[in-house]
Amino acid sequence: MDIEVRLATAQERDALEDFYRREALDFHEFASQASLTPMGSKQETMFIVAVAKKLVVAALKLDIGTDPDIGKIGFIQHFEIEHELEKTDLGLRMLNKLFEIAEKKSLIALDTLVNELRQDVIDFYNELGFKENRKEVYLRKDFRARIF
């Protein structure tokens, strides 16, 4: 199967929405969300996609902004690959495209958050030169039980 990895175009919004729906994610919800990083306001958002026969089979969101301590950074979110393609080199091809964009945009660093239970994903990023920066704990206090 011939798969092209590139920046998404505005015309592919519906294809991106369909892809993320297949992955049980709401594209509209996170397409406008800010990143959960020390980055100040985001200056630019883009999606990198892998397309086969006009069908999006992998995608990731890249937000670009400024970390007050180090400068211009990118933040990777919602990196998903069709299940049948997860064991291929597609993830590597997606990140290589991301690295190419990071260089063109003169980014100082790329950040991402990974669930600590996904050791396979953590290992993948580590093999590509990412290093653990810190651990965080997500906390919530509920004030009332939901009815539904």
C-alpha cells in the first residue's frame, strides 16, 4: 500500500474528522484545545497526516508556541495510527516528517505527553532521542456525582 506522509490541507478536514472518529476521538473538541504544556499561547497549529487511497490512516496534531524559559517549541498531541499499521514504519515516517517541519520552523524542542502505561510508545520516543523531562499526576476533585 502506497502511503504519503505530509502536512494536512484544509480540504482534508472531513477526512481527519473521519479518521479520529474511527479512533474514538472527537476532532472538533481537540482541534481547538490548547496544549497542556508550559508553552504560552500557541502561535500555530497543524496536522501531519498519512494518506492511502485518499483515506487518512495516521495523524498527529502539532502546536507551535513559545516556552518562556527556552523559546519556540512544538507540542505533539493526538498521534494516532490505524491499528493494522501500528507495527510498520509509519510512526517513524510521521515523526521524521515532524522533525523536518521542526527544523524549518526553527524550533528549540519538541514536547509530548505519554500515558505511563504505554511503555511501547515511551520506548519509541526514547529511541528517537526524546528524554523524560518530568512526571506529572493528573488530579481532580469532584463536587457532586453525575446523574447520568
